Amino acid sequence: MFRYNPYRLGLMFVSVLVSLYIGFLAFEPVEAIRILRYGGYWLMLGTFTLLVLNLFKRSQVDWKAVCTKRELWLWPLAYILITSAIVLLLQPSGYKIVMDEPVLATVAQQMHAERAVLTGVRGYEVNGVFHLLDGYVDKRPYFYPFLTSLLHDLTGYRPMQGVVLNGLLTPIFLSLMFVVGQLLERRWGGYLAVGLIVTVPLLAMNANSGGFDLLNLVMLLGTALAAYSYLRSPNTLRMNTLILMGILLAQSRYESVLYIFAIGLVVGVAWWRKREVELSWVAILAPLLLISFPLLRGIVNTNDAFWQLEEGMASPFSLNFIAGNLEHASSYFFANNLDQPNSLLVSVLFLLSLVVLSVLLFMRRFSSCLEGSGSLVYIVFTMVVLINFALFLAYYWGQMDDIQATRIGLPFIVLQVLVIIAAFGELRLDRFAGPTLATVIALFFVTVTRPLCAKSDFLPFGSAQQAVQWIHQKSAELKGQSVLFISDRYVVPLINQCSSIMSSDAIEHKDRIEFHQRLKTFSDVLVIAIVPTERANISQNELFTEALDVNIALNEAFELELIEEEKLNDAVYIQLSRVTGVRLGDTPPITIDTSDISVLPSGQMDFKSGVAVQAFVRSLP
Amino acid sequence: MVLSKVNIISARILLRITVAVVGVVCCLLTVLLVEPELALRVVRYGGYFFTLVTSVVFVVYLVLSSRSLLLCWDVPRSQIVFGSLSVILGSCFVFAHADFGYKMAMDDYLLVGTAKGLHLDKEVALTQTGSFFGKTFVADEVLVDKRPWFYPFMVACLHDLIGYRSANPFIVNAVTAVLFLGGVYVFGCLLAGQMAGLLSVLLWSSLPLLAQNATGGGMEMLNLLMLQVVALLAVFYLRKPSLSLEGALSLAAVLLTYTRYESGVFVIAVAVVILLGWLRERQVLLAWGTVLAAPLLLGVVLQTSIYAASESSWEMMPGTSAPFSVENMLMNIPHALGFFFSGDDMLANSLLLSILGFIGLIAFLVLARRELSTYWSKNPAGLVTLLFGCFLLLHLGVVMSFHAGQLDRPFVSRYALPFHWILVFSLIAVLGNVSARWRQVWQIFCVLTVLFIVTFTLPMNSKAIFSKTNFRVRELNWLEAISENQFKPRSLIIDRVPIPWALRDWVAIEPQVALLNVHRITQDVVSKKYPEVFLVERMHYDGDGFVADSPVIVNLQEVFKMELLEERSFRPFELTRLYRLTGYRAPN
């Protein structure tokens, strides 16, 4: 018979019902957008604060004892710091996936400045202050932007703060990797696990990027360890850690919400063992802390553009994609060229490990070094990683050898490494096996991974990534000079706190641009355009045709003076031009009533009623 | 023998009382009888020495009282570590988004200009216009500013020690802010214990106004530090009254008066504290520092009396009849509430501190009636909080009765800075009482304050709208950058605002002066005295286009040929243009 507190059980029931109602039934997408925009930050802050307080309570460590047992942590610490430095030096820092990462950066910017979950689409530096005036709630989970915004809060705003965050997360990830590896094989597991994952250039790419995938790995391993800790010795404090970690993991990447089921299972097993339904206040609150997920999904599902589906495609997921995507996955895992950030060593050892484990299982010699709790966590989390990987393969954009999608396979790669370590542990080889494997890993790193990373950044040549880098550099140079940028990569100047609008908005509101040219609101209005060359195969590339159309429209609307251009590759140039005039045509010029403005004897302007100021704000393009 | 000793003590006290009375009478006579011109000269040439003597004697008294200070506050090492960590944490919050630079135009420029005058000539005067005599930039016209000069004096001392640097005003304020947080921690500890010290530091760190002034070039930060120093000395003095502590306390009050106009009200509070000390000791102590206080205040009293008589120095707004009045106060109350309880980031307030602080203040005033005897016998910090709280309420009343005392104007908000002292410490005093029954109260309030700092204060400090909207500072920074990069050295600048130019050793004159000296300027250009001449024009939008704010500029444009060098709008409907003069248009 199970023991339980009937009041808490009742409250839990109510909490689940309320969460389901709020998450799925109560709000239309428009209202859900408003709730997420203004409430999302606070929900995240609440969860994160509870986790920090929980970890603080759990960290009542006897530091004197820790200091005296130096041999336990000194070598691992040194090893993790050195490998972190190696990982961070393997690849150049900057945006790698240039749609996702700048978007995450602008969400973080807005969370920092306004406590709103919002992706900016137009912003202005007026009167010395940068204001984001318009935006939308994006599909991406926002735990990563939240942490970036915290870093902004604590250390000051930086456009590349996301990269800094990933730099800080790298040693944390490798530490977790070490601990999990050590749990799987007590003597060498930690060292080997870290060594193996470092041979994967994809890790270095993500550690030096502004994306959320490294955070997802940290949360995944952290949650798995919290589950292990809870199962070993179940108590309220440990259960709260697990639940809060799980809630934050669910908001680290789209598909990570599935780990909630794994956590539910772990908690269920613990209750079963104790014959008690133990419900903490955090557990009761948990469904409410998760409501942002269904709200966000609701918003995404009503907007097809978020799925970026190609024409004629009915659903983003289909079993038909699996066969093709498996081929792409194998092409990634076993690639031996400059295009793929893979580790052939990990892939080969993983296959061997599968064979070894199968044989051991068949021979009934399989007895994991983990006790029951560890095995359960290992199996449950492995299942969810595999389900997620299967989902990825069934996704229309699940080609793992496409650099835009490769990072989605990172949890599976981590699993590969842990399977290798588990197999290594099961073999129970003599004491030379660990150093031997470590030597192999080191040799592979020196002879394959390092040269590979030195030769390639794995990004397509002349791609949008270089264009974004160029725009980032220009906007950083012109920051604070009251310049307005017009471009299709409008987010990048916004991240640098420069005035920026979309090309289409500028064309549509050219009369406003003309008005602010007269008002001298901006010291310069600069147009950034992508210009295909004659060698470019324009007809076969949709991006080129779109760029050409935009350029024609811009030239029709504005008189432009070329300031600078740079070749991105043989097919594309990027140009920076100054707007010297606006071709208004039949559009009447804008005028506003300035009769309430006067100049005080001190020389200062006196805006009596504020009408002119309001008109000024409304007239911004 | 005993009788003769009593007589000697009495004779000593009598002498001090006589000197003190003579000092006060002389001061009053000086203020009443000395002509403004002579008074101005006394301030200009003697002002430096007033602050120098006061500071030196204050330091001597502090050294003399350091033994009794240490005895009276026996601190375990762990508390020093905890206190240091608290101050470091508070400083990290205050300086996390530090953007060092001038925040108030023209106040900060005038103070820094005075500091330069104190450093170079030991005169309380700043250069309005200057010219080159050989290689040296010499002042042609100087101004004795209306502002008290203890902050410029401190900046001048730093110039003296490490050489003249434009960053020195900001270094002084940054160091002052850290010392202030240290003082806040100590006062919090004295009032209600170690956790109270931490919470006091956190509550102050939650105030963006503090960060704004800690990174600016104004006198508010030093004023706050001196207020804290006076309060601490008052507590130590009341714990164990002594001659050295009394002297230090009196001179700290003098220096506080030299820091900001209205801080003079605390002289009365200090007098009350000294009397309470005598009452506690059942003895008249009367240190020489106290005796000297009145004569040492002469400089600031003379300066105040000169400027109080001049209507222009009050910068009266149109429609206001008196600089201070009850009507002003009534009209400014909504503005004050608007500042303290503002929820947006346009103003540098701390909503948390205002809400908790005002509740705490009311509770403290109610509680004080019951706790007064406890404060008197066991906790002088409570007594000082109550006494200073009353004077801070008076201080706020003075600020609000001022015609320009609208605290919800970004450039006036800083006047409210001292009042936050009582908001913080009345709350701490109340929580001290609560903690006797509920120990977790400190942890809860600390977590709440840290959350508030992270979610409200730090983003506000990062955006710093309350500082950045001061377009004049941005304009002056822009002009400075252009002049450094594009102007030939020793060029002449024609600008309505010449003081910032003179501060950086540029020859600058006002447009009216230029118009009167057209031929001389032309000759100076021909004779290569000035390699180039630049004109700064400020314009506003009138619906059809931009027109010059001042007709004198238009007249100059008729006389001189000029080319547009740069133009920039620093706020909507305004434009600043910079021209290079290229020739002279002979009249037809």
C-alpha cells in the first residue's frame, strides 16, 4: 500500500488540470503570444531561482575535507581545464548557424533590456538610447537566451555574449562528461569519455558558437546525474533538483521536452521503491512551470512559416524521410573529408562497442558496473535520446551531413561516447587497456581532429555566415554613430544596438525615410545588399533571384552611392551603399505639426504637449 | 589639589567657549559686513585653504580617535571577511555596467573646471576662456562657481598626487562609492548585525541613481560618503564620547557642508549629537575641532551668501516667484512620488527600496517611540538613524520646496540621493526588531533584493536611459572626438558653451564676442595665430527646415565664409553643426 498526503495529491491534481487548461485550452495564439512575451521571462526566472536555491541548499560541503582530498579532484580538474582550452581553441568564435544564433542573441538582448521574450525586427537608436520597437515571439525555446541575458545583466551587454556563455559552459559540460564516464568505468572512464568527445569537431563548433546545443547537452547530462542521485537516495531535495533540471532541460531545445517522461519514470520508480507518493511543493508547481511549452507549441503550430516547409510538403515529419536521412547520417558519421565535423574514431568504436555489448549480452556476461539505479537511468535516458534521434531522422530537414542540421545529432554522439565507455568497462581489460585507448584517442586527435579543424570551419564558402560576419563587423564599427541600416539581415545590426530595418519595410515606407533624412535623425542611412555576379547561376538559386528583386526595388526607391563592397565568393558580392536621396514619385512627403515646439532662453527645446514627439515616433520607418 | 584640577579644566573649557563664541561672532560679522566683491575674492583665493586646513585637522582627529574607534568596535576576523565580500558584491553590482563619463551638463564640467583651478592655481575658480601664452594655456576670464568645492578639492588633491588626468574626477567618485558601501556595511552592522550590513549594501546597490553618480563627475557621491562618515562618527561618539571623536565629528560636518549646498542642515544634527554626548558623559568636552568649526565654515557661508543674493544664480524658471516656497513644495510632491514609485526605466529609482523603505520609515517612526530608551542605552546607531532621519526629511523638504525640485526630471533626481539613506536604515532598524523573532528575515530580504537587482537594477544600469538622454553630454563628447581627430592644435572655437573647451585647453569664445571681434579674428587667422577657426551652431526644426537657435550665428555666417564640417542630431528636431571658417566676406 502506498503512503501519500491527500492534500498534496489533490493540489497536484489541480495543478495538472490548471496547467493543461492554460497550456492547451484557455488561450488563442494571439493571447498566448502576449503571455509568453511578457510572462515567459518571469516563469523562467522563477524556475531558475528555485534551482539555484535548491543547489545552494545541497552544496553544504565540508570544504576542509575537500581540500585535504586533493588527489580526488586535482588531476581531473587540470585535465578538464586543459581539454576545455583545447576545445575552445579548435574553431574560430562567432555565429555558425546564422539564422538561429542571431535570433537567439536578439531574444537575449530583449530579455536583458525589457524582460520580454521577443525577437526584434526593427529598432532605433534615438536620443542616445537604443529601442527595439517591433518584434515577434520566436519558435525557439528560451532557456539559452535567458542565461545569456543573465550574463548581460551581470557583466554588461555584449553582442557576442552567447559565445561567451558557451565558452563558460564548455568546462561544465566536460566535467559532467567526466563524472558520467567515471560512473561507467571507475578507473579511466572519465578521462576516456572527455578525450573521445573532444575528437568530435562538432563539439568545438558548438562551444565556439552562439547556439543552444551545448546548453542542451549540459542540461541533459546534469538531469541524468540528478536522476541517478535521486534514485540512489530519494529525498525531497534531490527530487526537486531533478524536477527543476528537467523543466529547464525541456526548454533548452525543441525535442528535449521528451525527457520529462524519463524524469516521470524515474520519480515513479523511486515512489515504488519507497512505497510512498512523495510530493514536494516544487513537484506540485512543476506542471505550471511547464506551461510555456504548450503555449509556444500552440503559437508555432498556427504559423506554418516557423516550420520553414518547402512547397507541397504537408508535414515536417514522415516515415518516408527516414531511409534517406539514415544515408545522410551514415555519410556524416563515416565521412573522411573536410566538410563534416565528425570523429571517425568515435563512429568506429561505437560500432565495435555495439558488437561487444551484444556478444556480452548473448553470453550473459553483462553486468554493468553501475548498480540498479545507474542502469535504470542509463537505459531510460538512452531510450529518449534514441527516440529523439529517430524523430530527427523522420524530420524533413534531418540530413545530418547538412551543417545546418548536424548539431541536432549531438546528444546521439554523446550517447555513442558513453556506449563506448560502457563497453570498455564491461570488457574488464587489464590495467594497460585504459592508457592504450587514451593513447589511441590522443594520436587520433593530433593526427586527424586537429589538422581537420585547422583546415576547415565546416561552413559552406561564401555562405550567409560570411555575410553575417561582415555585417556584424560593419555595425560594430558604426555603433553609436546614429546610422540606420537597411538589410535583409536586419537582426545583426540590432544585436549591435544600431538602428536597423528590413529592406521590404524601407521600400514600403520610403516616405518616412525621406522625412527622417530631412530631420537628420540618422547621420547616415546605409543599405546592405547581396549582389550576385555574372558567374552566379541565378536562375537555379532562389536566394539569388530574391536578392536581385530586392536590389531592383531598393534602386527604384532610393538614390544610392556605393561606399564599399566585398567579395564573398565567386558568385556573390556584398555591398554597402549610402542613401543620398529618396525617389518619392507620387508619394506625398510627410509633414508634422511642430507648432508646440519652442526654444527656451537656455537654448533647450521645449516640447509642450508631446504631440510632435509622438508624431516623430510614429513616423519612424 | 582636586579643586585646582577642576579649576584648570573649567578654565580650559572657558577659553574654548570664548574662542568658539568669538569665532561665530566674527563669522556673522564677516558675512554681514564684507562686500560681495571682497567675499568673492576671499572665496577664490582662500577657499582652497579652508578645505585644506579642515581636511588635515579632520585626518589628525581621525588618527587620534582610531584607538578608541577600534576599542569601541571589536570585530572578529570572520566579520571583516564577510564585510569585505559584501562590499565587493555591492561594488560589482554598482560597477557592472559602469560607463564612466560626465552625466550632468554643465554641473559636472563646472566642478571639474574648478578642480583644475584648485590644482593649478590653488584658487576656487574655473577658466571660462583662455589663450596661449607661449606654450602655456592661461586663463583670460575666470568664474567663481556657486557650487561648494569639497569634491573639486578632492579631485585637485588627486591631480596633485598623480598628475592632471581627465579621468581623475571619475576615479574619485568610484573610490568614494566603494568607501561609501563600506561605511554602509559598518553602519548596518552597528544597527542590527552582520546580515543587516549585507542587506544595507544590497539595498543601496539596487538603486541605479547610486551607480549613475558613482560613475559620473558630480559631487553627489562624495556628499553621500560624508553623510555616512558623519553618521558613523556620531554612533562611535555616542557609544563612548571623547574629545578626539567630537573633533572628528565636527570637522566631518564642516566638510559635509563644503560638499553640497543643502548639506549644511546636518551641522545642526551634529550639534545635537555633540550635546547628547555631553549629556551622556555628564561633562562638556568641546574639542578644538568643534571650536574651529564655525571659522572654518566661513568660506562656504560667504559663497552661499553671495549667490543667494543673486537672482540669476537660482536659474529661476519662468512663472516662479521665489526659489524656495511652500507652493513649490506642494507642487513638487507629486513629482517626488512619481520619482520614488516610478515603474519604468526612465528614472534612476529603485522601486523595491522605495516600497520597502517608506513602509520601513513609517514603521520605524512608530517603533522609535517604544525603542528610544533602548537606542539611548544600548544602540546609539538607532538613535543616530532617528536623528538623521528627521534631518533627512527636512533635507527632502528643502529640496522639494526649491523651484526646480521636480525629482522626476532625470537631472534633478540626484537631489533625492541622500534621502535614500533613511529609507535603507529605517528598514534595517525595523528588520532588526523583526529578526529577534524571525531569524530568516535577513535571508529572505537578501534573496529578494538580489533578484530585484538582477531583474531591474542591472538592466536599468545597462540601458542608463536616465544618463543617456542628456544629449548635451553626448554632443560635447562628439565635439571632443572631432576636435581631437580633425582640428589643428591651437585653433579658435566659437561656441556658446566655451567652458568644456577651456577645460581641454582650447581657445574658445562665445558667438557674441566673436561678432564684436570680427576684424581681430580675421587678422589672427592671417597672422597664423590661429591655424583654423571653427564655429558650433545649434539649430532646431521649425516645420520647413532647421533654423539657428541664436541669431548671432546667422550674423556670423553673413560675415564669414564657412564650410560645413560635420552635423549630427542628438535628439529629435535638434541639430548641431560644426563649420570651418574659410574666409571673410567684406561688406558691400
